Amino acid sequence: MKKIMSDSSITTPEAQSTTPAPRQSVSLPSIGEFGWVWVGLILLLGISLVVAPGTMTRGSILAMLPFAGILAIVATGETLVIQQRGLDMSAIGMVSLAGVVMARTGLSHDSLLLAVAVTVGVCALVGIVNGVLVSRLAIMPLVATLATNALLIGAVRSLTDNAPVNVPALMQTISHAQLFGLPANILIACAFVVTAWLITRKTAIGRRFVGVGVNPRAAEAAGVRVLSYQIGAYVASAMCFGAAGMLLAGFIGSASATSGNDYLLPAIAAVVVGGTPFTGGKGSVIASAAAALFMAQLGQLVLALGAGDSIQLLVQASAILLATLIRHLPHVLHSLNRVKK
């Protein structure tokens, strides 16, 4: 016996021809969540070459790279803390204090090695204090590290009497040295960035570090010593700030209470432009370093155009906003396509 199919189950050629074709989704090329900073950097270099070609000469680039390297080291430390859902606002005081401690110790004992060792020890101690305040005492990172920053600035002023301190000649030689045609500062910065990348991406410690940042409770349930990683992030951050402070003091030739004033907000901006979210876990020190180069070149470009301080801040803020919007544009387009469907 033949089964009779209902009319609703029969699709005629005319019905097929009137079926609307699916809409084509609009999307940007997939270059990864941390890849957009490289696009922005290439665009900025191209704009600089057209608008202010003087900033793209070999001399200008070599003059900019040492400061970009110092900023990249600070941004690396800030990235590690933000990956643990924290924030370190003590960069100003730590950069200044590290330069002063290194200079005073080096001149007093005529030993740069001892000066560096003492400075590293001081930085580690400050990092432990920050980590304990945030992780153990549950004080908000913004409040805890700002308080630490105020104490550090006070300590620097007490040590210097608000007068610059000369830096040992050997440290100046190291900071001004060049290797393979590149400034030593940028090579040291690359060593910091690559080391941090290898530890966080290629080791078991790094995987646990990322896991603590993603979900501390789940990591603790899995047997990970969460407190150690959270405090360790602040220790690593303080040591990065200290290394940047020593290199900056050596490059300038003196250390003072105001040495670190220009390295807090640009470092945080570099982390944001590089794509590290404040939700923890995810992050890329390499992207933050590229964003530090972006920020340094942007400052060079704005200065070359003769803009005032207010215009410089406006341009930098606009560039940061544009970089953030470009990075999130694929998600916006995907959401719009879902609404249309």
C-alpha cells in the first residue's frame, strides 16, 4: 500500500527558487587576539614615514629604542601582574628607587655587581610586600600598590634630598653600549621578554601560573599553591621595574625621585594595546613589548609634529582607543551578524 505524503512535505522548484540565500557574514582576517598590535605598529611606522620621515631615520630610531626597551621591561612586569587579576601602581616609585639604590650602593662600595644584587633584593622585598597586601590581606591592588608607591617615593626623597645622584661609570657604559648595531637596552629588554614568554608558555610553572589567573579557586582545588603564584607575580613585576630603573639611571647618567614618572601610565597603556585583558589568565608579554614600541614611536611622532603637551596626550589617548576598538572589531561584527540572522 502506497503512503501518501502531505503537501507540506513537498518542496516544489518554485519554492526552492524563492528561498532567500543565506547572508554572507562580514569578518576581519583572523590574526589572533594578540596580533592586532602588530598591525597597528606597522600602520604607525608607515604613517611616520609619510608624515614625519625624520622619525624613521637610523639616528632617530636608535635614539628611541633604548627608551622603548625600558618601557617594554616595565610593561612585561605589569602584564604578569594583570594576568593574575591584579594591578601594580608602584612602578613610578620602584623605577626611581632602583636607580637610586643602585647608584648609591655602587658609588659607596665601588662594585656594580654588589649594587645590582642589593637593588634586586630590595625589589624582591617590595614585590613580596605588594603581593602579601593584595593576596593575603585582600586589599584592593589599586589601593595597596598606590600606598606602596607613596612610601617608595618618600624613601627616594629621603635618600637623595631631592637632588640627583650620579650613576657609576660602568653602568652608564652598559646602558649606552651597542651590540650588533642595536642599543644594549633593547637587547636586555628582549632577553626579559623572551624569558618571561618561555616561562609562562613553555613550562609547567607557567601553565599553573596561567591557570591561577584564569580561575584561582579551580587551581587551588587542583592542588596548586595559588598564594605563591599571586605573590610571585608581584615579585616578578617589582624586579622588572627595578631592572628598568637601573637601565634608565645608567642611560641618563643620574637617578632621582622623578625618574619613573613617565613609566606608569604608558606601561599600562602598552598592556591594554597589546591585548592583555584585566580578567586574568590570558596575556602576551611579546604583544605588550610590541605595544611599548608602538607607544614610544607614537611619542616620537607627536614630538616631531611639534604638538603641545595637551595635544600629545590627546593623540596618545586616541591611538589607544583606536587600537582597542580594532582589536574588538571582529567580536562586534560577529555579534551584529548573529542579530541579523
